[in-house]
Amino acid sequence: MKKLVITGYRGNELGIFDSKHPGITIIKTALEDRLRLYVEEGLEWVLISGQQGVEIWAAEVVLSLKREGLPVKLSITPPFADFTARLKPEKQAEFQQLRIEADFYQPLTSGGYQGPWQFQERDKFLVRNSEGTLLVYDDEQPASPKFFLKLVQDYKEGQPTYFIEQLTSYDLNETAEQLKWKEGESYGY
């Protein structure tokens, strides 16, 4: 697998409203563990749309791995050009920094929001241009990623080699336990 989409929950869907929330460390650690394995197996590109939450945290992990010298690239394809217009200024600045550091950046459509079809087309584009998806999502805690999961499951029916991995609450709890043991700290879980 050379190209992988990473997506999942938005921060607010996880009750994360602060960049210092301990859950972010857990999610980023779980993503980093998976990405290191995938890069060893030949992963070259991580594709995201730039959505706040899991996608931004994944981008930060990719850029950190790149700084370590791992051969992985970041592609950001938002659904429309002014995708971050409604974000708080500090979130806009964070996104702009990721955009600068990304290896590829191209909005799917020009201009602003025109309708929900832009998000659907974004998702289809990401799936068509990848060989797999890593989704931080638990079926027992439904939220917006359920639509992306349905899309990749349907896509896999026609493309049986398409790879899908879900990081569930079980996986994240396991990562939290490993962090507690490794660092001897409580992360609130």
C-alpha cells in the first residue's frame, strides 16, 4: 500500500475542545504506531482533507515522522478553497502551517461552500486515490465518520484489495494503558 487515507472523529465528537486534552496524545500515539508499521511496509503518502480532529492530529504525526527522516509524504485535499474560513484564528494558523509543510495541497473545488455534495465528492476522491483507509472510529459511538466508513466498505466490495483498518475505543484504551505503563502517568482513562 503506497497511499493511505486517515480520517475519523472531529475533536468535538470526542469531547475534545482543548489542544492540551490528554486524549490527543493517545490518538496521536496510536496513529504513529500504525504509521511506522505502514511506512516499513512501503507506505509513501498519507491523504487527508484537513478536517479538524483526527485528520489534523494525523498530519502532525506525519510531519513529525518526516522530520525524523521517514520517507512519508502528506497530501491535503480540502473540499473547497476557503475550508477553514469558519475556524477560530488560531486553528486557521495551525492549518496554514500544515498546508505549508504538506507535500501536496489542492482544494477539490474553488471558492467557498456550495453544498454537502462537496464533502461527498471529497470523500470519493480520497478513496479513489488511495489503496487503504485508517479510520479512528468505533461503531458503538456513532458520529460523522460512519458515512466515510460506509463509503469505503461499499468501495471495497468492488475493490477487494482495498485496505480498511479501524482504531476503536478498545485500541485507544490499549494505547492509553501502554502510555501509562511506559511513562508512569495517568492520562485520565
